[in-house]
Amino acid sequence: MELAYLAAGLGAGLVVIGAGIGIGKLAASAMEATGRQPEATGDIRTSMIIAAALIEGAALFGLVICILLAIKA
């Protein structure tokens, strides 16, 4: 039972790390694109926000799964 809590905690940590890396790469690419083509800043920002929301949604789903596994054990 204690190992289930440990596994859920490790899983949640991995989900957060993965989401952070994904959003970091997304923002870096968006900043580079804005630097290359400043007139498209609005479109780039909109696309970046939509992609970041999708990454956060996937991360939230992963965290919910980890919490459910911890509660069930």
C-alpha cells in the first residue's frame, strides 16, 4: 500500500516535469518565431496559448490518474 502512494507521487512528479519541459520548448520556439517574423506575433501567440492549454490538459489528466491510483490503493 505504501508503494502505491510512492508510485503515485513519482508519477505526478514526472507528469509535472514533462509538462514543464513541453511548455518551455513551446515558448522557446514561439519566441524564436516571433524574432524571425515580428509581424506574425499575434498569430504565434494565439497558437502558443492553445498548444500550452492542450499540454496542461494532458498534464492535469495524468495528475488525476495518479490521484485516483493513490486513493484506490
